[in-house]
Amino acid sequence: MTVRAATEADIDAIAASEEANLGVDAWSPGLVAEGVAGRLPTVHYLVAETEGRVVGHAVASIVADIAELQRIAVAEDVRRTGVATALLDEVVALAREAGADRLLLEVRDDNRGALGFYAERGFVEVDRRRGYYRDGTTAVVLRRSLAPGCGG
């Protein structure tokens, strides 16, 4: 498996991953295309690829000292094989390289698997956003320190 920056050739695969994994909260193919093309200056798209197939993607926004993991999604048939970990590790490296000292994200409060995944990787809850998702589900805001002295 390889994790790399997304290219315009990956737009359809990322849009399909959005739809399959995020349903009503999926980003439109047009928004994906804007981000992958670099027209959203703080946004970075990554893909995980195995044997020429995009099996996951991650999207991060990095502004000054704060990075935000906006998306991470993995194809159902390759979940629990390290794809999400590899994508997250690359986001962390990218954020550190850009000078971010913390990484934030939101996750549905009913997504126990994701909450456990992030807790195992050093994320802690810092807030909740009631009614954040279209279906009214609460978002749990998580934070991970990326630099000494940043807290966490």
C-alpha cells in the first residue's frame, strides 16, 4: 500500500469513497475536484492505493499552527488492515512539516469504532458539537498534540 498526494486522476475514486463512506454528509464531486486541484489553498488530499486501486482517502486543512483532519475514509473490504492508520500517519507528518502543533477532528458520537481508533492514537476529547451532522448526531471534537508543550 502507498499513501500519496491525490491527483486529478483520483477525483472520481475519492468522490465514490465519499458517497460510500459518508452518505448524506459526502462532499460533492465538484468540491472534491476543487480541493484536489489545489484551489482550496489550505486543503490537502491524500489517497491510499493498493495495486492501482484507491482504497482510502484523507483530507486535512492546515492553517498556521492548527491542522484539522476533515475526512478519513476506507473502503469496506480493506478496513482493519492498516489503511486508516497509514493515512492518519501521513496527515500527522504533513501537519508537523507545515508547522502545526495540534491536530483536531470531529467524529460522530455514535461511531464507537472511530472513537476507539483515535483514542489509541493519542486523541482526547475537548468538546462536543450538538446537532453537527445532517441527521442531528452530535460530533465529538478530538485533539492530538503534535509538538512538545502543546498539551493534548
